[in-house]
Amino acid sequence: MTSAAPPGSEPRPAASALVPPSAPADPGRRPGAASAGQPEAVAVGFVASLRAAGLEVSLLSSMLYAEALCAVGVARADGVYWAGRAALVHRPEDFDLYDAVFRAYWTGTPGLAVRSTPAAVPVTVELDDPDADDGGDGDRDRNDGERVAVRYSPAETLAGKDFADYSDDELDEARRLMERICQQGPMRPSRRHRAVRAARGRPDVRRTVRAALRAGGEPVRLCRRAPSTRPRRLVLLLDVSGSMEPYARALLRFVQAAVAGRGRVEAFALGTRLTRLTRELSSRDPDRALRAAAEAVLDWSGGTRLGAGLGRFNDEWGCRGMARGAVAVILSDGWDRGEPAEMAEQMQRLSRVAHRVVWVNPLKATPGYQPLARGMAAALPHVDRFVEGHNLDSLERLAALITEDGR
């Protein structure tokens, strides 16, 4: 009685005629007679034949095949065939090659088609660099193989670059990134309560009674309420003096993104005078907003009187309610032509009414920087946080700092 032949192959000899060899030195030659009690050696030889024919067989599959031969034995052709088929072949397109190697290894059938080594495929790597020379159209026509484009991320490139080194195109790209940074703002507790589902907060008697009336007078569920939050006002004061010229262009885009991106944001320009820019920067069109701000600020890249400007802000807006309970952010390098005593007095007034005062100094990132300028030294005792603001990474940390609650 003969064993069933595998699908798609020639009839296999009888089980008694299947004699497994020891691991041959040449896997392609016809195996000779060997003892049937060496399944590990049979597995090694057969796997070597498959690999020589071009079939990829992993070490784990080889070990699994050896274990299968120990379980089914090497005396029956169908057991040896299906053990190798299950353990060594993982793709349907390899079945024909496996059958050919099986016949050649066990029965010595000639005409085994060995899989040829695939030809090398040329791959052209295209660097996404607008300044690089592509070598002309002739080189592009000669490379007909597969093309792989290697692109860089402008966000990662601009994140650590100093604002003073930005070009006009990089400033426009940075503005789009700043819009995502300024989506959130500070929050404060509200006197209004909101309904909550969790078992926390105060019992809401009115809602509980209304729900009981809808259920026939039975208080099935106890409703609760908890204090809610509302946006806290954010006040941004940008120094537009001549010493801030390398950074004012980028920081103005940050201020515009904050004003247009969320509510309860006020913006001012500090120079030799104080200019309110909230209305000009509230436009959704950033180019239009920046043009309007440039027309409104008459002392752009001029001198600086920070103490006098803060004094006017406190008198006309800050102490009258705008800065009360707000987060005040001053973006300046601290250079002031006024008296330090005036600067200290106005900063003290601002800190008394504001929830937090954050000073953003682009020069703080300079190695060896010390706040020795008279205006900066006078303002520093009244500042809650003193941070840097020279690139996108620092502005992202500033946005996270503004969102934090508490001093």
C-alpha cells in the first residue's frame, strides 16, 4: 500500500522505500541509506537542501521541523512531507519549490529548478533640499529604478533655531506653528456650578426633585454639581524697541496667534509709548493683522521707556480691572532708559493685581547671561517666573507655563 502523494506533485514511493539519509555534505545529491532513528540529522540535511534551492528557512522553523520529525517519525513519506510543509513553508508561492526539493532529496528525481538570485534593483534617493543641484535632466533619465524621497521636518528644524537668525519664509512657517501652540490658555475657578455624573461635589436638590417627579415621586438618582472653570484673562506686553528688533518680529506673530486663537487676550506694544494692539491683532488673517499693527505702532525699533509704559498701563487699564486676576506676560530684554525706581514701582503695582507676572527675555538663553540691566534688575523681584523666549521650543514651554494654575 502506497502513501498519498502531496497535491501538485508526482506519486511518491512507498513508505518502506523512503529511507532518510544522514546530513549529507552535498544537499543536492541523492541521499543514501541511513538509520531511521536520526530525525535531527534528517532535518538538518533537508533544510540545507531547501536553503540551497533558494527557500528562506529560519532557525525557529528548522527546530520546529526537527521536533515534528521526532513526533511523527521518518518511516512514512506522508508524515515527513506534511511535517516539512507545515513547519518550513509559509507562503503559497513556495509550495512548488518545496515539492521539487522534496522529490530531489528523498527520491533523487532529476530536473530540480533552483531559484536564481534576484537581480539588484537600483534605487535613487532624492533629498528634499531646494538648494541642492539635481544634476540636470540627464541624470534623472539615466536612473530608471525605484525612487525614495528623503524629506526633513521644517518644524523640527525651526524649533531650536534662534529667532534672530530667521528669514522671512521661516517667520511665516513659525507663525503657523505658533497657532497650534496658542490653542489653550489659563483657566480660573468660576462661581457657577455645573452638573457632574461622578459621586463628588454638592447635592443638587433642584435637579434631584425634578428627576424624582419624572419618576413618580421616587428619588431614583441623586444629582450633584461641582464648581466649573472659565478662561482667565491673558495680558501680553511686547517690547518693540530697537534692542528687541531681532526678536520682535517673531514675538509679534506669537502675540497675534494668541489674540486670534482664543478669547480674553489683550495685547500691548511697549516702546517710548504704550499702544494697545488687541483690535488690530484680532483679525483671522495674520498678514492683515500684522500690517494693521505696524501702522498702529509709531515707535517701532525706537527707544524704550518700560517704566513709563507700564505706569500708563496700570493707570488706564491694569489697576482698573484688566490685569486684576489675569496672567501678565512681558516680552522684553529689560533694557530701559527710564529710572529703575519707576520700573520697580510699576512692577510692584502690577504684581499686586495680577494673578501671575511672567517675564520673557530672549537674551536669557545666551551663555553666561546675567540680569544686570537696570530695568531688568529692578523688575526681577516682582516677577513670578523669569523664562527665555528666543525660539519655538521656549515659546512652547511658555504656553505650558501660562496654562498652569497657581503660582
